[in-house]
Amino acid sequence: MPGMPNGGSGNSPEQIGQLRRVPVQQRGRERFEKILSVAAELIEAHGSDALKMSEIVERAGLSFGALYQYFPDKSAVIRTLAERFNEQGRRCVEAELAGVADPVALRQALCTIADEYYAFFRSEPVMRDIWFAAQADRLLQQIDADDMEFHAQVLLSVLARLWPTQPPGQLLAIARLTMQLLAAAVRYAASLEDDEGRAAIALYKKMLPTDFSQLVQG
């Protein structure tokens, strides 16, 4: 997900990892976490577009120097929050796919992932705001793309285990498209009222192949 409007840093995707200094000492870690906590509260209340470094300083009780020591701009703050939420999602996907032993279980795991992701974004308005903001932010888009590729690779490992004789390129294409469609379904459902969103997720699950063997070997 890319550089946030009204405060983006203009850095290239290759510079994402250099945008903040992660402290190692306890006092620094406490400040780091306080900044992120306050930023999340402000985003939940007013949205990421309205986030201001001056408000973070005031609410966190820090100096500008202390804030900029860890985050050079608000984009760095938002990207750090996005990466943390992405890490939670990665653990969810890995856990659900780890025990898949047959095509039926694969379909059920994908249904569970869709349900959990939808519930996650409903319960985390900050991440929902950041996820939709990614549509207009180049650096956030890169983080989003990297996260999507991670999920595709996890699914690819399952497909390769279940269908070891199939061409790797075909399996990778299926893995990437499957995860892209899942993310798109959740993103769409999260934009709706909750009842409509749940119905959209239920419809998406009905549209999944009953037997992935037909998809892989077709």
C-alpha cells in the first residue's frame, strides 16, 4: 500500500524499510509503541487522511524531536500500522493452510480465511481505513502487493503438496488469482453494511470450487 496523501514522503518502494528507526532499548520501545497507539486512536476517530504529526505529539506527550526520531512523516506511521496488521493476517493464513491435506479441506480453509479476514476488518476500523487508503498511496500499495505475494506463496506450497505433478507455473497462477479474488471479496464486503457484507462473503464462498482438483487439473 502506497504514500499517503497530505503528508506522503515521496520515497521509492525500495526505501520503505528505511523510513523509521525501530528502537531496541525499553524506553525507546515504549515511546515507539505509544506513538503507534495514539496514531491508531486518531485514525479510528478521524481517518488516516486527517492524521497530523502535531496531534500525535500533543496526544502522546512527546516532543517533535522524539517523534521524528522514529518516524520521519505520517506515512511511516501508517505503513508501520499496516505492516503490523498484515503480520496478523499472515499468521491467520499460515495457520489455516498448514493442516490442509486434501482438496475438500483446502476449500474449507479458504472459506475460513475469508470469514476471519472479514471479521478482522469489521473489528479493526483502523486497518479498514488504511486498507482502503491503499488505493491512493503508492508505497502502501507496494506493502499490500508484497503481502499478497506472501499469501500466494503459502497457498502455492499447499497446491504443490497436493498436486506435485502439476506444472509449478500453473499452480502459482492459481495461487495468486485465488488470493487476489479472496482479498477483493473481503475488501468489497467490508465496504458494505455488515448484513450485506456477511451476505457477500457467503456468496463468495458458494462461488469457490467444490473440488479444487477440477481447477488444478482441468
